[in-house]
Amino acid sequence: MSGCCSDCSVQALQEKQRGTLQIVLGINAGMFLVVAVGAIYGRSTALLADSLDNLGDALTYGLSLYAVSRGTAVKAKVALFKGGLIFLAACAVAAQIIYKIFVPSAPLFEIMGAFSFLALIANSFCLYLLWRHRHEDVNMSSVWECSRNDIASNLAVFVTAGAVWITGSGWPDILVAFCLVWILMRSAIRVVSSAMRELRAAT
């Protein structure tokens, strides 16, 4: 009887996780398209980093949906892959920074401010939904990590828009993009380390 109750409890938790992940997956997939258009039109590397972060999150949430009802080893492997995706996003932004250093241009601060604020609202809602799941397992913990990074990225880009407006230069955009690369790299290392610990424990 207790085993049945335990199974029901696990299934109920998995259903809650699955429902939350479906919502945040849809939000991040949509925000990637919206912010990417804004980044290209506004010529902003920092905003591009933001959009790639949303794309990485959408892929992350999709993988997390797959892992919800799987065992600890599978969840750890998925988290390991998610860490790799975060690392690739950091590399893509780093490449864009190098390009901007050699081909400088000032981004449109109005576009940066508007789109980063829109992304901040969307990601704040995602963070609110994921808050209760952040300590449930390595799968949801890595998802929480990605969502928390989004808030930092959105705020950084929003502040950068003001700096670009004040200075009339593209350097604030490059500097903040560099900081976002550092945040993404640190997050990738943290997610991969946690996943490796879980994988070793499971095997």
C-alpha cells in the first residue's frame, strides 16, 4: 500500500514538472525568435547573447521533458548535455565579440532596451514557475540554473542599452557581452560538475 502511495506521489511530481517545463519551453522558444530579430535589427551582440540563451534554454527544457520520468543516470546525462549547450552558446557569443572588435558598430539602444525588458518579463515568469522545482533533482536543478542566468542576462542588456545611449559607443555592448560569456561559462562548469557527480553516484 505504501509502495502504491509512493508511486502515485512520484507520478504526481513528474506531472507537475512536465507541465511547468512545457510552459517555459514555449515561452523560451518564442522569446528566442523575438529577441533574435531584435538583436539583428539593433546590431547588438549582448542582445544576441540573450537570444542564444533563450534558444539554449528551449533546447534544455525539451531535454528536461524527456528526462522527467527517467532514472538518475539518464537525468545526469541530460544535465551533462545541457552543460555542453550552455558552453556552445558562450562560444558563439565570444565569436561575435571578436567580430565586433574588428568591425565596430554602435547598436540601437532603443531596440536593446525594449527587447531586453520584454525578455526580462518573460524570464521572470519562467523563474517564478521553476522556483518550487529547483531542489527536486539534478534535472530540474539544471533547468533552474539556466532560468536564473536569463534574469542576469536581461538586466545586464537593459543596463547596457542605457550605457550605449549615454556614451554613443558600442563598447558597453561588447563589455557586457563579454561578462555574459563569463556567466555562461561558469554556469556550464557548474551544471557539468553537478551532472558528473550524479552520474558517478548512479553508476
